[in-house]
Amino acid sequence: MQTIQDLNQQVVQLYNEGKFDEAILVAEQALTLAKSLHSGDHPDVADSLNNLAELYRTQGRDSEAEPLLQQSLEMKKRLFKGDHPDVALSLNNLALLYESQGRDSEAEALYQQALKMSESLFKEDHPYVASSLNNLAELYRYQGRYSETEPLLQKALEMRKRLFPVDHPHLATSFNNLALLYSSQGRYSESEPLFKQALEMSQRLFKGDHYDVLAILNNLADIYSSQGRYGEAELQLQQVLEMWQRLFKGDHPDLASILNNLGLLYEFQGRYSEAEPRLKQALEMRKLLFPGDHPHLAGSLNNLALLYSSQGSYSEAEPFYQQALKMWQRLFKADHPDVASSLNNLASLYKSQGRYGEAEPLYQQALEMYKRLFKGDHPDVALCLNNLAILLEAKNRPQEAFEKIYQSIEMDDRLIRSNFAFSSEKERLQSIQNNRYKFDNLLCLVANYFSNSPEQVQKALDVVLKRKSMTAAALAAFNFAIHSQRYSHLKPQFNRLRSLQEQLFHRTNNPPLPDPEKPIEDYRTRLGYYQKDIAQLEQQCQQLEKELATQVPEIQLQDQTVDRRAVALELPANAVLVEYVGFNRYDFTVPKGKNWKSAEYWAFILPAENPDAVQMISLGEAQPIDDLIEKVRKVLSLENNPPPSETMGATGGSKKKGEALEVRLNAYQYDPQYPNALREKIFTPLLSILQPYQNIFIAPDYQLSLIPFGVLPVDETGKQLLRDHYQISYLSSGKDVLRWKLETDRKASESLIIANPNFDYPQPPSTKPQTESLSQSGANSHSTKPVFKSLSSKEFDPLPETEILAKSIAEKLAIPNLYLGDKAVETLLSQTACPRILLIATHGYFEPESPYIRLTQELLNCPSEEEENLLAKNRDLVNPQLLMAMENQAVTFATQGKENLAEWLRNFVNKVSEKYKISPALNLTESPLDRFAVAPGNNAMIRAGLAFAGANTSRQGQTLPKDAGKGLLLAQDVAGIDLWENEVTILIACQTGLGDVQLGEGVFGLRRAFAVAGCKALIMSLWSVPTRASLLLMDWFLSDVERGLGKREALLKAQSYIRTITIQELQQFPLGCDILAEFIEEKKVISEEFIEANPDYQLLSHPYFWGAWISQGEM
């Protein structure tokens, strides 16, 4: 027969295994046995009462738990006349119950008794003392008494570390609770590592489903949601819900919390139809569980009100908000975060209804309460300041509004920098994006009221300088630090990160192919494994990025000293900075949901050495400007040029041939219509301020990054261009000038030239003729058909003429390090630190985001009634590849546990297939999506790069010799190399200045990568450049640089040379003769007769031949 001790030990074991139903049966059996053996008070009876009560409490059966806990406590007090560990334990457990019921004052008194008793009983470390510290701290945390919470939690954690040198549930609890505190304070970068420590320890302790694992997963989901990482949050919550359903049956407070959190997550994403039933279910469950006032019940009322308010159903939302506020005020007599949040939410509702007089005092109350609760920076304080600013602007009190929103932005900046020190690159971008709306609000306020007010304009520019390219600045700070001697001990971790990135690239670049001989389920299975591999590698990369970031404090310090004064002092004398910025306009006076208006471009102008002379100029709506940029790019890249007809190649001097040549030649004349219109919008408004200056540093934003300003005409004639009047250099942000003065502990190494790689290495190079463009466009075209070149196009062609240029430059500049053919390998750059001059002449590429993936995402997000319109609008994409993209996305959802979304997509595939009579592209010999776009992370930094020896071999899936690397140098690779003592990098390759453009963050691609790597001056191209003209231009440019001319001036001179060179001058040297032959034989634009008749004709005057090249960085 089992003893009471045996039964109680079995209860503990079953509890630790998460088998609560079985544990309750055994606990009830133990209590019955104890009472039958002992008619009066006895420790066994008291312990059995306590154990059964704790199980009831864990399952939310509070009404059954409370009398048992009270009986146990009173019995122990009778049994043990003074302080006793068992009495302290019972005090703690009853306090836990009261806390869960919102009876905070009763709970606090019991916790304090328990702590005092434990400390008097145990003078040294003891689990009871640690538990008492932890429990009292948790109550204070929930009450928002954070300054009292942290020392108690730290003390409990340190004690448990000493008590439990190996894994232990109490130690995991301490990690979890300290993480909860940091999360409550908005210190997400500190909380996440602690949550993960707690989770990993709990998973080692409890191999299957367990309540402790479930609770930590739920907490992690909460911080992901708070940071806008909704995909990760949803995945975690789905896991939590499934685990809960395996562990428990029936209603429970924690189940209500999971449903509530899932509903909130959907509400944040605008998925209202999914949010409402979950929030309602949570509310009804809490009403049954908590008949009176309870914090969780108030939370449910508040969250349902949030949902209705988000949908504009204000009359439905208001009573729920009011009920929630009154309940919280009854529960918490003093300051509390939930009361402050409720005041803020009700104020926002009144503001949305135009009830400004009622909203303002509520916002003020909320703000003052938040400030009392959170002594330092906190996201809730920043948010409340922003909300109050919007209200004050709506009430026509712009000065007060500016003060509040500026405080909000400054607080956000400090919080963002703090989070950067613990975040991966992806998380940093997400953090910036989540706070973008406040940045836009500030600029809107200044634009509306203060564009001519020096103080506000100056402060606005300070904010722009800090925020633009903020993640690139953090990455550059990390790169600078990691290559210094100070952090040499981190090199193994850094190399491990690069190795993981290489693995991720190779896995991403080799997706499974559908087999037409096998059912689609076979493809789905293999694709599922592929996507799991990628997700795992991405997670490992991000985790290592975060671990490295925590050890390099420069990441969070890099922008502290950035402002207009610092930048103005570093600008060269008589120069001026033009900082362009795009932002979404916000109308402060209209109801919520209709506030955001069309995006606009503005320009800040900052003269050197005069930081108080800042001016802010409106350029108007962004969309017309962006549309013009697209048209101008087509003009500049000759994308719309007519191809030569078949008859153009015929011999003879027929009139028809002459007319055709004339048409073709006219196509090479610069049409200034669209470029002039663009100049009118983005430069003319600045002319009166810029006239005294010749040296202009332009920091473009968004689509403005894709055009060279210098080629825009001065007037409608197109004869004179901006470059004829100004010397223009480019920066990602004005703060880039501050990096020029950084000194390293290293010296530049010998210059390095890499050209004409053997793309077929280790096989001999292909003997096929070289095409005209460095972008691989054919002989009869001037650029690839899409603006961006795709890796999924044909193989990289040989570039023998780049070898001629490389040898000429190497001889002219006495550069011994010349790598050609088989020796032009990707690994050269990782093995060579800081070459003084770096010249790479090869193919560049940028792989755009797949339109099929984009359309799939749009279909998932649009209302069902809009699906047909969306398909009709994108009819050219409705083909087998779209269906395969949807199939792939369905597999992704299934892999993530989102079976409902996977099922919806598969049903939609069937619907589209039936309507349009198409089926998924199962008979493709290549992957149906371009390879880089398949990656779940869709990282632009692995979709841009340069081709090196073995690039074609690698792309065919074959393995290269180790010294050749992978044949492709990705932008991601470049961002990790050391170029901090490099004087100039020249990329003689197509489209090296292109990439994914993001508002406020610049161009994600090689342009960003070389800046992050420390390159002080980068020469790159903005479209597919013609090979021979580019080689001639670069020869002139480098000769002038070696003679001591500044990089920008040398580039301008070289461009002028190409622009004005005549036919007669081209005839004087071999490369010039090759250019003329190309115009006759390949382009079929001119004839021998034309050459003889027009020796002074400037054949290369169109910007297509020279205008793509820009200089980013130092002059």
C-alpha cells in the first residue's frame, strides 16, 4: 500500500510532467488517506490540502482552491507555533491565489509576511527565500512598481544561481520573470535573451508538453508582437494553443489569455474577422471564471473596444472602454500601467470622434501617470506623447504639439539604439519600421506650420540625420569595430557567421524542382524540408548576429553625436548638403483611418560651417516624381530605343537604308522632355538657395536614389546639364561625412585589380563573342528588358576587353596585384584587407523580388470581394508560375503550422486553375521562381552581387574548388569585409548602384554594402552600361586620380571627355575604332560614309554612354 508521502511525491512528479488531471486524482487520493489516518491536525493533512489546492489554482479552479489553502495555512499555524518553513510556504501560495484574483493588497501583506519569515528562518541562501523574493517582485511588476521589482528579481536570480548550479525549474522561472520585467519596461533587447534562456532550460527539464514551456512561449510571442514581429508571434501562439489543448480541458484563465493574445495579434494586423471571435471567446470565458472585478476581465473589455475602435465602430467601442477603465480604477487605487493605458485608449477614441475637449485631460492624466510609473525612457511614454501631440495639432496648438512629438522622437531614438545592441539586422529594420509613423508625424507638423521657422527646421534635420540609414550606420559601426584589434577575440564568431551565411546562400540557391512524373504532394514534401532548412539557417544567423551585437557597444553609440552641427563642420568649405526625405503626410484633423495622405518629398539644405542656416523646401507629392523617375530612367538607359530592322544590315546606299540609319541615329539623341520635367520638380525649387554653391552633396531618399542628378538638363533645350554648373557627390545620409575622419589601427594594403573572370572556371572560358553591354544585353539592345537584370537569365558572357583595361591601368599605376581569368576569384576580397585602390571589372547583377510572390501576398491580404479585380489587374501574371508560387507559399504556411492559411491557398489555386484553365508548372526544368526570391526572408543583400571566376559553374549547381568560393560575391559578403583604409573602389559593372530601395534606409544592395564596409569613395553605375565606352571612361578617370585629382572631379572630367569626344578623335586609338565599328556593325546606326562626312560628330553625347556613373562618398 502507498504511503501519503509516496502519493504526494507522485503528485509532484505528475505536475512536473504536465499531467494535471492525473495529478489531481492522486492528490485527492492522498488527502482522503491523510484524513482517514489523522483525525485532527497533522502535517500530512496540511501538505495534502496545500498540494490539491495548488493543482486547482493552476487549472483556474480558484473557488475550490481558496478554502483548501486557508485550511492548510490555519492548520500549519496551529501545528507550528512560531516561524516555520511550512507556514511561509502556505502564506506564499495563498498570496499567489489572491494575486491571480486581483486582490493585490491582501496578496502583498501575505507575501511580505512570507518573505520576513523566510529571511528569519534561513540566514543563508535558501529556495524559500528566493521564492518569496520572486513572488513579491512579481506582484510589484504587475502593479507597475518597477523600481522596487528589479532589485528583488536580481537578488532572487543570483541566489538561485548559487543554489542550482545546473538546470532547475526555479532558475528558469527567475530568468523568465526578469525577462517579463524588461518586457514591461519596453527593454525588449534585454528581455528576449532571458526568455530564450528560460525556454531552453525548461525544454531540457521537461521533454514533452509542459505548463512552464507553454508559459514562456506565450511570453516570447508577446514581445514579438510588441515589436511588430507578427509572423514570429503568430507561430509561437499557435504552438502555445496546441500545447494547451493537449494539456488541459475546459475553461482556464491561461486559455483565455492565449485566445486574447491571438485575437490582439490579428487585430494589430487588420485581420478583424479572425480577431473578433477570439476576443469574444476570451471575454466570455473570463466572465465565467471571474464573476467580480478582475484585471484579466478588464483587459478583455479593453481589447474588444480596441478592435471596434480600429474598425471605426466608435459607439460600440466606448462602453467597453469605459467599463474597463472603471474596473481598473476600482482594482488599482494607485498608479498602474493598465489604468494609464485605459485612459490613453479612451482619449484616442474621443479624439477620433472629434471630442477634443474630453480627450485632452485623459491624455494628460495618462502621460503623467506613465511618467510616474516609468522613470526613464519607455515605449508607452513615447506613444502617449505622440498621441497628445496629434491632438494638440488638431486643436491648432502647433507649438505645444511640436514640443511633445519631439520629446517622443528623442525617446524613441534612445530606445531604438538600446535595442540595436541586442538585435539582428532584420530586427533593427523592423524596429525602425514600427516607429516610422512618429517620424512622419514630426515632419508633417513641421511641414504644416514651421517650414520657415529656424528652430523647428533645425531640430527636424537633426532627427532626419539620425534616422536616415540608421541600420546601415549601426552595421558600419559593427564592421569598423570587428576589424579592429580591440575585438580580435570575436573573429571566430564573425567567421562562423560568414560560414552560416554561405550555407544559407547555397541552400537558398538550390530549391527542389517539381517532378512531372510524381504527384504534387512529393514536391510539397521536399519543398517543406527545404524551407525548414532555410528557416533554421536564418535563425542561426540572426542569433549569432545578436550575440555579436551584444559585445560591440559601438552599435548603440554610433548615432549619439549626429546632428546638423557635426555634419556642417565636416562638409568641405563652400559645399552644401541637400538631404532629401520622403514621408507620408498625416492629416491631424480628420477621423482615424483617413489620416494618412499621399507621400511627399522634401529637401533640407545645410551649408558647410553654418549649421543654423538650414532651410526646408517642399517638392510636392512623391508619386508623380516617382513616375517621372521611371520614365527618365528609360530615357537614360535607351530602354525604349527601336531595335535595328533586318534590312539595316544590307550593303548599298539605298534611300531606305539611309532613312533607317537616320531614325536610328536620332534615337541616340538625348530627349530632354522627361528629364527636364523631373528637374523642375526636384531641383528647381532649390535653385535660389543653391546658386552660391558649386559643390553639392546629395543624400537622396527612396526612388530619388536611382537617378544621377547631374544628367538632368538645366532647361527644356537639354543643351546644358546640371553637371555643367555643379559638382555633385552622393551620400546615403548626410551623417556619412562623419565617417571620413575615422582612423583605424591598420594601414591600406597594395591596390587590387580584378577583371575578366573566367566564369566557366575550372573549365576553359567560353569562346562565344562578348555582347555589347556589361549587363549581358544582346548586341541589338541597350539594356535588359526589365530595368533590373536577373540572375535567372542566361549565363555570364566573357569580358575580354576588361582585361585590356586592367592591364593598362595596372601598368600605368604600377599596381602588381592584377588578377585575371581563373585567378579572378571571389575569395580575394576576404583575404585582402583595405586595398588602397580596388577595381573590379565584371558583371554585376540585382535580382528583383518575384512578382508572383508579391501578388500571392496581395491576394492573401485583400478582402475576398477584391480577389477577382486583383487578378484581372495582374492578368499577365496569372499563369502556371503564379500557381506554383501559391503552392510554395502554402507549403511554407503548413511548415509553420498555419494549416488554415495553407488550406485556403490550395483551394484558391484550384479555383484559379479551373477558371483560367491552367495548372501549376510541374513540368519546368528550372525552379518556377527566380532563385533568390524563393528565400523566405527575401533578403535584398543576397539578391545583389558581382560575378567572379566560376560563377556560371556555381549557378549550374556544380562545386567549385575551395579557393574560388562560390563564384558570386554577394552584397551581404561585401558588408563584412574591411575597406576602412580604402581610398576608392571602382565597380566597372552594370547596375552596381541599384537594389531594393526603402524609404529612409537607402538602396539595399552593393551600394549599401560597400558603404557599410568602410569604402570612403565608391564609383558605381545606375544602369546597364556599354562596355567599350565605360572602359574608355574608366581609363581616363583612373589616370586623373593617380595624378592627384579628387575622385569626384576626375569622374566629371572623364564623363565630359566621353560626352564630347568626336568621331575623328575616336579614330586615333584602337578602343575608339572598336566603338565606331560597334556602331556600324552591331548597332547599325552609322555608316562609313557618315564617319567620313561627320568627323566632328559627338557620337557618345547621350548620357547612356557616360551618365550612369556616380561617385558616392568623399570627393
